[in-house]
Amino acid sequence: MAQEQLTDNGLLRFITCGSVDDGKSTLIGRLLFDSKAILADALDALAVSSRKRGLEEVDLSLLTDGLSAEREQGITIDVAYRYFSTGTRKYILADAPGHEQYTRNMVTGASTADLAIVLIDARKGVLPQTRRHMTLASLMGIRHVVVAINKMDLVGYDEAVFRRIQAEVAPLARKLEIPHLQYLPLSALKGDMVVARGEQLAWFDGPTLMELLEGVDLDAQDLDAPFRFPVQLVCRPRTGGLLDYRGYQGRIESGSVAPGDAVTILPSGIRTTVRRVEFFGEDLARGVVGQSVTLHLADDVDVSRGDLIAGTAGAPVPSRDLDATLCWFSEQPLDPMSRMILRHGTREVRAKVNEILGRFDLQALESLPARELRMNDIATVNLRLQQPIAADPHGWVRSGGSFILVDETTHATVAAGLVLGQESY
């Protein structure tokens, strides 16, 4: 009998978040354990660590709580990343901290995530951190959110508890306008509805968490996005001292490109067409998002590292003036007079915060006046740049609408930003 060919659904980046002790790390441990993504030696080390803590059963949460300080306190204080794969998909998962003072850590983990799992303790219901994390997921542009009501085993797997919490979350979800939202009852500790269905939640006829993760379709939205290609390197191979060709290397951050496509070089605004799309020495009929390629252009134009090659239709307009949502990372409050470096794709320009337009109150879900930004604050700001960048609204092209700010003196990352609406050609 022929072996069934499995479909590769590509890479999914997701983040788990929620309040303290909602079971985020245990859920990830259960996912890894039940999907057979843990090596035997790692399981042995896990068993030893669990016994040292006086536990009779293996503590799956230790798979992600990798820092010694976390293990001593029994909490997660940093973003722990894990990489694993199943027969149909590869995953990068991030376990975000539950504490309010680690908002910046969650923003870091959510900035590249395709999906967020927001955990809620079935005994406690919706807490302020639930609202905070759902709001942050929405602000970061995450389109797929799974509200996982965990610890159902501690409430007798009662369907009424699940429905009550679902009704509590629904108004917030509608206000945030999350495009794809799913509710799921589960027990990370016992394994019900994580990878296997179990026997205790027969009243729920929806998919398990793993089935949800396996089935998320990201290809359509990525391929339909406009073409964006930040230039990392200018390639000039020579034979016998003569220049063979000039190629531009980098990673396709969104959309796709094919020979004959019209493109615009930014910030110069020069227009040309693509002659070849080269992938490890072979010509492609079409390069797609995620591929690292070399582009050959039809005209000999001036292109440097830090430039953006964009599809001419809907190409962003370069600007020295930028409105953005900013999460402040630094322990030092924002000094409006300080000079910073803005890194956008492969481009770096000097920048300063010209004006704080408002600080976002994650409890009230509204913007309030502010004169300063402190660590973990999220605000809308106006930035002035020394040189223009070609940025997209983050809600339209995530890669083209995100940046970081680096202190010019210490080189420390002090903030992450999401670009608000910009014009296009």
C-alpha cells in the first residue's frame, strides 16, 4: 500500500500569552510532548529537573522556562522560543511573559507572529491581562487569535463555564476587530483538546489546538501582498577582470516577483523592470515571499544596500515624517532631544521623536495625553528622520511597516514601532 503524501503547509510563527499561572509553558510542553517533538535525552533531563523540584510527574512547563531564575520562581520572565515540526508544518513558537511589566517582551514575541494563543484560566475568567494581551495582539497586526480556556479539568469540564467566558471575551474581540478568532476549551495538564481530543470534552465539536495550527492558511495573504524586496547586498561577479552582471540580493519580504514585472527603486523613485529572478544559480519563473534571491534588472540603475525594490503599483512614498505606534523598551524614559537610529529593513537613518501624540491605556482601550514615555509604554508618536524611508502601513504590509529604534550612543534597542497610514504612488 502506497504511503500517503503529506501536504507541507509551510512555517507558522505563533505566540502564547495570558496572565500568570494560566498554563502557557505547560501548554507548549504538552504540544511538544504529544506531537513527539521532544528527543529522548531532553525527556530524561526534564524528568530529572522535575524530581529535583519534588514533583512526581514530569513538569512539561520546564521545556520552555529555560532561565534558571524562572525555574526558581516558577514563572516565565522572558520570551522562550521553541522550534519544532510535524508531518504537515514547521513551527516557531514563543512563550510570552504574563506580567504587566514585561509588556515589551510580549511585543517582541508578537511582532513576527502569525497567530496568538491567549490563555484564560477557566477558574478565573477574563482578567486585565487577558484584555491587555488581546489588545497587544491586535496592535501587532496578528490576524489569527485562538482564545484557549485552559484548566477545564479544574472546573469539571463544565460547558457552562466555557460559554460564560466566551461571552465575556466576545465584546472585546468585536471592538478589536480581530479578523480570525476561535474559542477552544482545553486542559494543558491532562492533554484534552491539545493534540488529542481526550474523552472529557465530548460536548465540544470543534478542532483541537493542533488541528487549528495545522490548518491556518497564510499563503494567500502573503502572496497577495505587494512586492517588497529590501536590498541586502549588491552582487558584482567578474570573469577575467570584466563585470559579468550586477545583481541585487536579499529576501522577498512580501508578495512575489517575476521577469517583466515593473518595479520602483526607493527612495530614489527610479523605475525599471525585472529581467531575471535567480535562486541559487537557477532562474525562477516567479520568486515568492520568504525566498532569498538575486534580482537582475533590465536597466543599469543606481541601487545600494538599504534601498527597497518594490512593485511599482502601490509602491510606498518615501518620507522623512512618520507617524507610528511605538512600544518603549528602555529603562530610561524617552528624552525628546536624544538622537536615535531607525532601522527599517536593511536601511538605517537617524531619527528623533518629534511629538508624543498620545499614550495608549491598555485597560481603558483609549489614547491619553502624555509628555513622556517609560518602559513598556505604548504610544502614538511622530518621528522626524534625517533621510527618507519607504515605509508601508503595518496593517497592509507587516514587514514594510515595522522598525526598531536604537540609541545612537549605546547602540541599545530602545523601542519597536509600527508605521501608521502612509501614502502610495
